[in-house]
Amino acid sequence: MSDQGIVASQPYISLGHRHEELSTLGWTVLTPDEFADDVVGTLHEFGPIIPQFNGQMAFPITRKPGYEDLPYSQSMNGIGPHTEAPVYGPPPRYLALHCHKQATCGGGHTGLVDGYEFLRVLERSEPQLREWLDDTPVEFVATAKPGEPGQRRVQEYILTPTPDGDIFRFSYNQFHYGDVNPSREALQQSQVANSTSPLARFAVLGEAYFVEHNVPVLIPDGCLLIWDNWRMIHARSRYTDPARHLTRYWLA
Ligand SMILES: [Fe+2]
């Protein structure tokens, strides 16, 4: 019997173990053979793709001129521990980074740590501070791009329970410089250094927890890192290789 006319379909690859990792660890890495060039279709299995600060569905993470002295995604600088887009209600549930070309300079890691676990530790070590977090909303401000006039500004709790899961918010840039994407002027003075406020204490403890416990992931070329942005704190280590190129997606 001839098989002419029968179109070979792509073999179905089950991503069940990746969903499992995402829910247990809070993050997972898909290898290129698991999504066979269909990044968007594969991401849809995890959630719908939503627009980012600039309205785009896919945001290039690569060096662009003008941000050399800013902790911004399109610079090569390190970016302190944070959850993505805390000014959104709700913030994106999952974040994905598709790596086209990873830095070969020894930097450019995506560090990940479990924010829920950090709060559990805080509950034992600093119960009063943990209670303060439940009682006190915190202001989050986001300029879409550093130096641009438009800002989103909200009051949110660090932990917000919802029927779909708890939303954890954290931003080194916010706590120190009053904006998720601080300007050069704002970077001149930290609001955490020399402050005795509960929020400053929380920021210092969160950074220390991140430094001690984060898993530094250097996404291999072609791979796709996905993490739970309601749960995990992430950060980026500084890099110097200008060829580094990723695409970022936000999923609802
Ligand atoms: Fe980020």
C-alpha cells in the first residue's frame, strides 16, 4: 500500500513533566526538541500571551544603546531581585525567556528563588515584620522605559491571596529607588540604605535571602525558561557579551 499523500504530522511531545516541574519547583527549562520552533504555540499550553509595558507580545532582551548606566532589561547591567510587573493587577502569572544566544562571558544568569518560601522563613524569624506586611499595602510605580513620562502607580500588598493562588510582589528597584525602572536621578540615593522602616528591613532580608538561595540559570541557546511569577523572585547577573539575545514573554 502506497503512503503517498499522507502528510507526516509532528510527533506529539508531552510536556506533562515540564508542567509538573513548574508547579513543584516554580520553574522549568524546555529544550528545543520539546517545542520544535513553535514557541508561541507551546507557551499557549501554559497560558495566554499578554502585552508587556510597551504593548508588545514579544519583548527583545538584548543590549540597546542609551541604558548603559541603568539597571534595565535592555542594558548589560545586573538587575536586582524582583517579581515582574508588580504594578499589574494581576502581574503576569508566568514569565518565559527564549534564548537565541546566551552570553559567553560568564554572566547573564537568570537567578531564581522561591518567594513563598522566603515568606515562610520570615514568619519564623521576624513574625512582627511578617504581620506588618499583611497589614500594610506598599506603593509600586513603573515607568515603561527609564526616563519616559508615563507611569503606572498602585498600592498593593506584598502577598495577595486570590482564588487562583497567592500573588507575591518584590522589587529591589522599587524599594531602593521608588520605581521598577528607575531613572538616573532616582539611582543617586537608596531609600533602603540607612532607613529603619519595616519596608527597608524587608528589602534587605529579601535581598540577603535571594543572594543565599537563588539558583543561577544560564539558559542554553535555543532553550525556553518558564517560571511562576506569582511565586518566584528573579534577577539578572551583569554580562559583557553584546551578542546575548533573548525574547521575553508574559503569560496570564
Ligand atoms: Fe524581570
